[in-house]
Amino acid sequence: MQITVARLKPLLFGKLLAYCNFFIQFRNQFGRAVLRFAAFKQKYLTVFGSIALSIGLPLSAPSSAWAMFYGFNQQAQAYEHEGDNLMDTGYYEQAISAYSQAINLLPYDAVQGRADALYARAVANDVAGHFDQASQDYSWARDYYLKAAQYANYGGSQAAEEGLTGGYDANFGQQLANLVRWRATVNPNSPDYFVDGGPMKAWSLRKMPLKVYIDDSQGTGWSQDLRDLIWRAISSWTNVSGSPIRFTQWYRADDADYIITRPSSSGQIAVGSGGFTSGVDEAQSENGKVMLKQSKSLLSCPGYDGSGYSQIDRNRLYNLALHECGHALGIGGHSPSGMDVMYWKAPILKLSDRDGATLRRMYSQ
Ligand SMILES: [Zn+2]
């Protein structure tokens, strides 16, 4: 039987796509909503003024409304970028402030922009441990994504020409709706997420050490340097206190237990995801528990060779390998706490106490 566990994580190009949509939607929106713009212009005049000044746009020019609107959007986008950078460098509280600035700058009918910024702030709140605020942001983001999908549908062929992504937004809105419902049932502060992060599978301890093949081919693998990085990341799961997991490096895919490769085309991983792990189950369960026969992780990253990688690129690959390995070891869902590696979008580089406790519980039953 095939199990699949997917992870939502914007990629470099995933992010880019989101930002493109952000711009396109906004421009289209303005074209259709001049009256609404006039209505909120008065309200936001001070903000407009300061933004226009800060980017050097003349307030009195005949086309000032257009220019100010554009500047407004640019400023919001700049704050969102700043938030992303702060997230990448571990300044979560500051990232929340930056995303809040972006949200405050955007008018209420800039649905796509508000959806993106609220979603980003939701994740930042979870990662900073503000679970209630995160839940609130997720439900607001859900509402705005669903609204964005509606707007795109109203736009008809024009919306299609502008590249609006109503289908994507509707889908994402539904995913967030599920997430909001799930969050109401979980406890991010319990000692582990064995119950919340299920369903759990496991490897038979008789199979240790598991044979791990990290692809070294040009097309779907990595250079020695990056294979070492991936190896160090996954080894965290063997080093955690009380871990029964052992790995050994294997140099062919045929009879490996765990295969780690890079997707050969972007279609292999859902838009917005960074990794994908699938598994094959053993025919026989042990003590009623489903056992794994083979796991395979696809890790997205810019390419074979890491020589052009920034430290942030390296951290992303490390984080992705660390997270997907948790799925490969049998964690079928995600932790509801942003402070765990197995949170669905955690940026951290070290297993938490809860990650360790969950692994021990999975393998002690
Ligand atoms: Zn995941």
C-alpha cells in the first residue's frame, strides 16, 4: 500500500510565483475598483502620504492616485519581504511586526495581498509559540483566499488573461479551512504529538541500521558537499536521546530502505511545497502497527551543486531533509506546534524535545 505525506512549504520559485500573483491581482483590482479606491483614499491619506514620500513619488502629479496606489502596494510588499528575511534568520517576533505592517498598509479589498500576508503572519506566530494568534490569522487568511478565488471567478476571461489563480486560491482556502478545524482539536503544549501528528507507522527494529541512499546523479541528486549536509540533517534523528533509529550510507537505490532524491521536474511536488515523502508498507503489521518497507523523500532545491548556495539556501535544504526524514521514519502528519521540526512549515534546524519524545513513543509501543 502506498502512503503519502506531503509538506507545504513555499520554495524559492514558489515564493516568486506568489509575489507575481500579488502584483497582478493588485493591478487588476485597481482597474476594476476605482470607486472603492476613492473611498478609502481619504481614510488612508496619511499613510499614503508617508509612503509616497518615502519612495519619492510626487503627491500632486495628475496621476498621483495611480502612483500612490502602486507605491502603497510596493511598501506592503517590501514589509512582507522583510518579514520573510527575518523568518529566515530566526527573528520571529520582528517578522510578526513586519507582516503586521504589510497587512495594515493593504486596503481591505486587496484580498490576495492580505491573504498572503495573513498566512505568513500565521506561520510566524506559530513558530514564535503564539498559537492562538496563529489560529486567528489562519482563519482570516482562509477567508481572504476564498474571497480572492471568488474575485478571480467574477473576472472571467479577463482574470484568466491577467493570470489570476482562482483555482489555486480556492484550493489553498480549503486547505486552510481544514487546518483551522484541525487546530481546534489539538494541544500544541502536550509532552509529544504522538496523537496530534498521526497516523504513525514504524520500522522494525530488526532492520536497523536502515540503508540510506542519497542520490548522487547530476539529474536528480547532489554533490558530495550537499549529500554530507543531508546526511548530517537526517542523522539528527539517530542522535536524539533514546532513539532506536540507526542509519548506514548505501550507494545504490535498488535495495535501500530510505531513498532521498531531488525532483527532476517541478510537477513532482505540489506548488507551494518543498518536499514530498512517500512510503511502502510491509504486508504484515507488528503488534497491530503498520510497518514500513521503504521510504522515499523528494527534496526540492536549486540544483546539484551547492557552490552557489547562500547560508540560507543551505539551511533550507538542511531543514527540509530533517523534516522529511521524520515522515520517512513513520510520522504521517504534522505537529501543531511551530516550535517542532515536524510542524508543517517549521524553519528550525534542531529537533525539539517534543520531536524526540514523539519518536521514542512511536518506537516503544
Ligand atoms: Zn511534512
